[in-house]
Amino acid sequence: MALNALGRHVALVGFMGAGKTTMAPMVAERLGRNWIDMDEALGVDIQALFEQGEEAFRAIEDPRTCEVLAASEPAVIALGGGAVKSEAVRAALASRAFSVLLDVDVDDAWERVRTSDRPLARDEATFRRLNDERRPLYGGAADAVAADVDGVILAAGGVHHELGALERLGELVPGTGPVALVTDSTVMGIHGAAAQTALGDRLVSTHELPRGEAAKQLQVVERLWSELRLDRAGTIVALGGGSLTDTAGLAAALYLRGVPWVAVPTTLVGQVDAGIGGKTAIDIPQGKNLVGAFHWPARVVIDEALLETLPERERRQGEAERIKTELLAGRALDVRAAAAYKTALCLRDPRDRGTRQWLNLGHTFAHALEAAADFDLPHGEAVALGLLAALRLSGRDPAPVVAALDPQPVEVDRDRAWEALLRDKKRSGEAINLVLLGDDGPYLEARSPDEVRAALDTLIS
Ligand SMILES: NC(=O)c1ccc[n+]([C@@H]2O[C@H](COP(=O)([O-])OP(=O)(O)OC[C@H]3O[C@@H](n4cnc5c(N)ncnc54)[C@H](O)[C@@H]3O)[C@@H](O)[C@H]2O)c1
């Protein structure tokens, strides 16, 4: 089974009326990919062909589907409803695609197709019989099941969102090999026992790292490596906030030259941001997150029930990132939708070379303020201020950020903040590259140092 759609097509499979043709372009747009509707790509009159019998249709559809799946450029493909009947198509799906079954209630599907001219939807009894026949085939061919666009995107990124998912962690960690649980002392005390129970016999060891940013140190990773007893069939499960998943993810990236890991984010920051997308890192004296690796988690398990124990102070950090994501998406987003937004951007640009940088909206200013405050400024507050500056420079009304986050100017040294901003990696030559927000969404643009400094100054009291 494929774990995600990195480098693979997203193949939408399912019965007539499941929404494959409707959803394919929507998923493709979010992932920045082309989309292909197999019914159209056949280039034949399907109805006329079916008049000659289903065999005649399959003789054209099967090889054409395999051909489309063989193309190297990953796309989003809406498969014909019966394509998975073919063994050759199933083999091509297994090697080239991440297949998502669009689950639909048979009554809803019939309502959608009863007035269409589809050859296999002429009478309800046949339609229902066919649905019963095909269900097991779909189930066997699919890597995941989804019911909406966000669901397809989350599945394609290996992200599982479910209230109460922690209790099913043992099933959600891919494979059957041993598991090492990595967490911090606070989270261990609250959710550790439930995670251990859920992991059952697969759990071979539990490791506690320091809480918060203190985990992101080389000596912490070294100690973890020295404690681990996994072989290459093993998986590291990281249960905690962004600091914990960043550190455990990096440990997994390098241990035995890379073992799989599963992120179970327990903070709002983690669930909408840090746990997703495979960026792992630790800090060094020269700066935060300067040593790391791209190591996409085998699965991300998002259980919003875990947030119930999160202190308000920590929740506010996550709110800033969620509001940032809403600004980028241009619409209101709950945790699941915000996670899906980040998942799509990361699938689109896993190595952070282009569109993924949109996630840095406001962060150039935030990092500068944090550095000038010797990191004694909560990241969420710095991001809220950074969003104000980014919106002002974009010529947009900052009212939504004021209403949601109420950022207050901070007392830091103006020159130190400016120097920190200039050291930021986004600088090219004299102009400063920023993520800004237009009517059609985010874009990258170079702005003059004078403009940027003026915007920074408004954030400082
Ligand atoms: N890799 C990425 O893409 C990415 C993105 C954003 C942020 N980050 C990183 O994430 C880190 C910040 O992560 P964070 O904001 O999640 O905080 P955190 O991981 O530092 O955790 C903060 C505190 O919350 C506690 N905690 C965690 N879950 C809890 C729960 N459910 N109930 C009660 N207490 C709980 C922890 O024990 C800790 O004391 C930063 O180091 C940042 O660089 C990484």
C-alpha cells in the first residue's frame, strides 16, 4: 500500500456518482497538478461502445488507463467506475498511484446519476447490484477512503484526522514492526498511557524528551539515538507539540540512515502546522531550526481531543498560525481544513522551493522581533504582529488579524530587530523578498528596505 501521493498520481476511484469527475479538478488545483478524467481521455463515444457490450469498452479503457498511469508527471486522475476490475489497472495503480476511494452512499449516488445517460445506470436494481459487486474491488485497490476534497488531500499527504484517533494508534502506525514512543514529560503524564495502550505489543520502548524548545538540542537527539533499539522495520512515534515532533522527526531521519516516523501532534501549532509536511529540525547557538532534514512522516495522526488539555497560552500560539492559514486560503478554516491547506502546499512543494514559502506569511517580521527579544516573545504573538505588517504592505485591511489576535506592539530594540530581519534567509541583493497577499492569494515579492523597515517599526513600541 502507498502511504502518500509524493511522486505518485492521485487516482480517484469509486462508483458512478461518487464525485470523481467533480473533485478531480478541485484536488488538482490545490495540488498544482494536471487532472485527467478517464471517461474524457478515452476519446470515444462511451455509450456507443457499450452498445457493443462491456467487453468492447474494457478493451479500450483498460490499456488507456494503464497508459495514463504510466506517465511520469504526477497528476490527479478520475478513473472510470469499472476500471479497477482489470488486474492490469490494479497493478498500475499499486505501482504508480496513491488511490483514494471516494465513498458515497448508494442512495445518494443513484440520485445523482438516475437521470444521466450512463450505460450502467439505466435501472436502479442493476445499479445497486453493481455497487455491491464493486465495493470489495474498490476497497482492495484503495490506499485510503475520503468523502470530500480536504479528505482526499489529507489522505494524499498521509494525514489522518479523526476524533479519538489516539485510541486506534496501533492500527494507524503503518506496518507491523516494533515502535518506539517519543514524548515529553508533560504529554507523557496526560496522554502517554493511552498511547502506550493503543500501541499494544508493538511498543518496545518509551522515551521522554525535555518539554518545549529545550528538546531541540543535539545532545537530546544523541541521547535518544543511544536509547533506541529499533531495527529498520521499526517506527518512531512522536507524541507532542512542534518541538517534540521536530526533534523526534530529525532523530528518525538519521537513525539507521532513516527509519519511518509517525507524528501525533498534541498542540494546535502541531495539528495545523508543525506536524505536517516533513520538515524536521533542531536549534544550534547560531539560530533556530538551522540543522534539520526533510523526512515526510509515514503518517500524521490528528486527534483534536488531545487539544482539550492544552493550556490557553499554547492554544493562542496555534490560533496565530490558523489565522495565517485562513488569510492564505481566503476563507474560514477549522483545524481539519487548515491541516488540509498546509498538506496541499507541502505536497505541491515538498522541498520548500516555491509555493510552500507562502506559509511564511508574516514570519520574516515575526522572526526579527523574536530575535530582538532574545526569544522571550511567544511565537504566536510575533506571528500576529508579522501578519499585521504583511497585510499593510499588501495594501490590505489588517482588521481580521486585529479582531482575532489583537496584537500589541512589543518593546524591543529597533536596530536589533532590523539587523535580525536583514540576516533573514529571504534577502536577495538589496531588496527584501516577502510573502504578500493579493486578491488572488499569496505571492512572493521583493520590497525596498525603506518600506520594510517602516513596516517593522510600526510593530515596535
Ligand atoms: N516543522 C515545521 O514545519 C514547524 C512548523 C511550525 C513550528 N515548528 C516548531 O514547533 C515548535 C513549537 O511547537 P508548539 O507550539 O507545538 O509547542 P511545543 O512543542 O514547544 O510545546 C509547548 C508546551 O506544550 C505542552 N503540551 C503539548 N501538548 C500538550 C497537551 N495536549 N496538553 C498539555 N500540554 C501540552 C508541551 O509539554 C510543552 O511544554 C517550534 O520549535 C517551531 O520551530 C515547526
